[in-house]
Amino acid sequence: MVKNCRLEESQEELYAANGTRIATLGAITIPFMLDGMKLEAEALVTEHVMEPMLGIDWLKAHDCQMNFSDDTVSMKDKVYHLTSRGPMGACRRIVAVRTETIPAWSQGTVEGRVELSSLQEADTKGWCTEIGEIRPGCAWHVW
């Protein structure tokens, strides 16, 4: 459990590899342990990235050496082997961009975004959800 970590306001901007701006909720300093070493990382928090990422600035500050030919990272005279998670099951979700109120017994268009667990999923087309009820009186469907 992380104690004394507070989300702070941040003016720093975050961008995806394609140049798209990624909205952030703020910044936080996260303490963690690696092979008995006490470390911390200053991180930007966003709803759009599901996994923690150490940036080039953190790697440089800790004198990390990347070796792409043998998939290792060296830090403080220790070598860490990089591994792949392998194939993952498809995890998709659709998230509303903002809170919307739709009166009972009516329909509405809600702006949303699709989140995928990986951009390398084999079947990223042809998926849908069936109409259903979240709770009595609240029908939903996506296709």
C-alpha cells in the first residue's frame, strides 16, 4: 500500500507516439522497491494509460543502460532481463467521455472512447455487445 501519495496539479503535457495529446489528471510521486533498492518515480496520471511506464528521463537519472540485442536493462551493476507478457485475452471497454443524463424511456447519443488492452489484438473488428440492462430501466447497446 502506498502511503502519503497525493495527486498534485500538473501543467506538464503528455503526448502519444502519434502526437495526440493525452489528458492527465495530475502528477504523483510513487515510491517503490527494486531488488532492495528504494526508488521513486514522478508520474503523470491519466485515465488513458493502464500500465505504469518509466520514461527516458527516469532511465537517464538512474544511469540505466538498455541492451536491445539481448533484451536487458542494466542499473547499478545489476542486469534485468526484459520479458514479454505473451498473448493476452482481448479486453475492450467503452467509456463515456463525460457524464450524461438520459431521461427514462428515451434514447440518446453518448460520446465515448474505446479502450483496448493491446493494439496488437488479432481480431479488432467485428466485435459488438448485445442490448441489455445494467439495472431495471437502463438499457444499453453498442455496435
